[in-house]
Amino acid sequence: MPGSGTTMDSMTQDFAPGAPNWIDLGTTDIGGAIAFYGPLFGWTHLDYGPEMGNYGMMLKDGKQVAGIGPATDPARGSSWSTYFATPDADAVTARVEANGGTVVMAPMDVMDQGRMAVFTDPAGTYFSVWQPGQHTGAEVIDEHGTLTWNELMSSDMATAKAFYPAVLGVSIRDVDMGDGNVYTLFEAGDRAASGGMAIDPAWGPMPSAWSVYFAVDDADAAFAKALKLEGRPAGFAAGPVRENPGSAGRHVLHPRQRSGFRPVTSAHVKGGGPCGPPPFDVLPGWLTRRGHAVVRLQLIRSHPDE
């Protein structure tokens, strides 16, 4: 839930309606999450205290990049939330209900910071909207240690491709990845704002979820740092490294794992976002720390209570 006791006049980001404009982490271990993400991404923590439900901000070089607070929904456990920009949260709520979604939390004002609501899509995927007030969203994106991409993994991508345009006003563009693989871009304004793909039943049980990617300048260095943050081997399926043609040779890694955070090399989204996932394979190099799973070019936060 975004919010603070200060205004956001220094914000410079301009988020088109339907584009992700904020993320926050609801966690069962706030201290552990701060100890992990802080040194990994160079974040500092600003705690607003009990009067704000112990919600706080994660800052990168003094700028707000994400929120953090206690997990409040046992059904979700610890998880990252994606918020989409909207000029009218109440209108989105009506469209969610009219298009087969569910209202989890009705629109509510967060002081003078903005207005928010929480929903699930027809496949049960959680997502939120943020109607800006003083707080317009992340102060910095697409730089090391900041939000750079959001991706939907859905058990019903056909319905998702009808639902999100109807609800958020985005348009869709399918990218043929070959071998029957299709990656869907959700476009807002004049750019690809987020992406999505269907869950392959061969991957096994996997809930639909929006996941969060963070940019890193050096994926190998991020991997090494994660090792120092009490990482240990774990075995998850992930995609092989592939060059992104729109990113000057930088790489994107796409996993089979459900939700969480995924750092990729920075600056690849400024030209319009990743071009889609590569063919899947199993790679070594995953780590976990207190339920945080980390892969070499892409970090995924999973939790024992999920």
C-alpha cells in the first residue's frame, strides 16, 4: 500500500494508464527482507511505524523504488504486488466486476497520496491499481536496483488477453517466439509496459501470478552478492540466457517459477521492454536465503509459506 507522511513533488516518472507504476512487498519477515534486498540492490529502508501499519519505503539513492510491509493475506503469504496506473480506481473496479474479475479490496484513499484497489483476474491472479495523488509511483525505474519489467504467467492467457485490455485500457501484441511459443506484450501509451505468457502444464502445478523484475548493472556480481547473503543451492527450472536484440547485447532470463522478483541486466526496458522469453531449459545456480530464491541472471523471491 503506497503512502507516506511526505509529498512526492520530486517524482519525474510519467506512467501511462495501464502501465505498472508501483510495487510493494508484503512479507512475513520484514527484517529478513530488508537485510536481503538492502545490500543486494543498495536500498535503504524508511519505516513509517505502527500508525501506518508498519508500512515503509525502500529507497535507492534517496528515491522511492518500492514499498514494504507485513503480509496481511494468509492466502497470498509473502509476495510482491504490482500496481497499475489509472486515473480512476472506481471505474476500474466496475470494469473488473463486469469482466469476470473479483474485487479483493474496494477502492480506498491513502491519505492524500492516492487511491488504490486490489483485484484478482478470472484466473485468480492478484493485481492492484494506483490512482495517483501526491504519490505518482516509483521515483526511478530502469536503473540498477529498480523496477524494470512486470510479467504475467497465466493458466488462462486467452482470457487474460481479453480481460486486461477491457479493464486497464492496454492493447496487446503477440510476439512469435518460434516452436509454438508466444509472448504477449501489454502496451500502454506508446510502449510495451508489461508482458505475459501462458503457463505450460508440463511445468507442473503453478498458480497464475504477476512477477516483478529489477534491473542490475552486472548480473554475475548480483549473483555473487546473493551468495554472500546466506544463499544456498536450490533446484528450480529457468530459461537459458539469451541476448535481447533491443538492449545492446544485454541479457534477460525468464523462469518457470511463479511470483517474486527477477533482476535482469539494466537498461533493457527503456527501448520498449524485453522481446519475450527464450526457449526453456533447466539451469544450475539457484540460491535461497530465508525463502528467497535467486538465479544467476534473475532473482526470484519465493517463500516457504506460499
